[in-house]
Amino acid sequence: MKLTTILGTVAALAITATAATAEIKIGFAAEAYPPFTAKNAAGEWEGFEVDLKNALCAAMEEECVVVDVAWDGIIPALMGGKIDAIIASMSITEERKKSINFSDKYYNTPAVLVAPKDMMIDGASTDGKIIGVQVSTIHQNYAEKHFAGATIKTYSTFDEHNQDLNAGRVDAVVGDSIAFSDFLAATPSVEVKAELSDEEVFGPGVGVGIRKDDAALADKFNAAIAKIREDGTYEAIGKKYFDFDIYGG
């Protein structure tokens, strides 16, 4: 075999290897969180954040692959290199910023307290009640900070605490207002009792989680978010799922 052929083969293999390792591994929380992420009957991801991920990767001109990771292990997966970025409705908080960095926000929606319609409860009167929250979330942090007189019960998934609310095993649940939409529509016996606010707990919104030593990737995501906001792609995606501007104030 000629030397030029050998060198060409080596170069081709090197390019292939580089391409194979150039994929950005996007971490999705394995637990469904409609309308942001969920799997259809074929086992394929769909939802607002799925479309957003596709648009961001296209804007960056990068190949991306989705990796399913349990929510309570998603930050360790990022820090350990199993994934390169988190797109999983993760709020930008000062506590999380101690471990990882974030892109600019890509949406912001309020948290709410949901309970049976006949339950006398609001954001200021939860003493003696059992409040359900998804573990390792800003909603757990809020409940533990503000509902000192209540019993806080944690769940692995959002759906699990909704099921326990239906079954009467908890008095109320705390979560994202949009994520509750389907549950509220399907469960006429419950309602939103209060919209919750605390900038220190909830932060400015949801962003892409990125390792602290990966500033270049953070810059790419920020540029991509700005691009799809400017060219109308973000608005078009949002209108598929919401009748208001999900980006928020």
C-alpha cells in the first residue's frame, strides 16, 4: 500500500473519530414532564424542550444526541461527563450555580400551589398539611423554606405527587404552573390555590445546564438562544404548545 494511501486512510479515520466525539450529549430527565418533554407511543421524545433542543442544535450547527438521566442524578451526570448539557426545565438558581453554569434563560413560568377545591389552604396557611413536591427541585426548596409548619413529602416524579393528591395522601402539591395544565384539565376536583414567588428560590427562569469549565459551549448556547429568538423560530415553537409567551418577563 502506498504511503499516501496509508496517510489518507489515517486522516479519514481521524476525521471520523473527531466527528464521533463531537456530538453534544444533551441530558433529558428520564421522567416525563409534559408539555416540555414526554415520550410518545413509539418511545420517541416530543414536547416543547425537544423542539427547542432541535432548534438550538441546528442554530449551533452541531450534532446532538439525547441521553436519558434520572432527574435527581442529572447534575452529577453532567459533572461526571456522561452528558454535556442539561435541557430539562432546570431553573437557574444560586445554589445550582455553585456546581454548574447556565446559559441565558429560555423560558420562565410561575410555580403554584394546587389542592382540592374544598381544601382551605393558600400560600400562607399550610400548617398541619402534607405538601407533595418532586425531589431535588426548586419546588421542594420553596416548600421547605416557606411551609415550615407542614409535612413535606417528596416524590421521584411530578405525576406521582399528582396521583397522591388525587388519592388523598397529600393535601396539596407544588409545581410549575404549565406542567399542571393537563392534570388540572383532567381533574375538575382540584384547582390552583396560590401563585408562589421567591426570586431567591426560583431564580430568573430556566436555562441550559453546562459544566463550569465549558465556557465555549455556554457561549454557543447563548448565541443560539438569541438567534432563534430573533428569527422567529422560538415563537413558532412556543405557539405549538402554549397560547401565551412562554419566555416570560
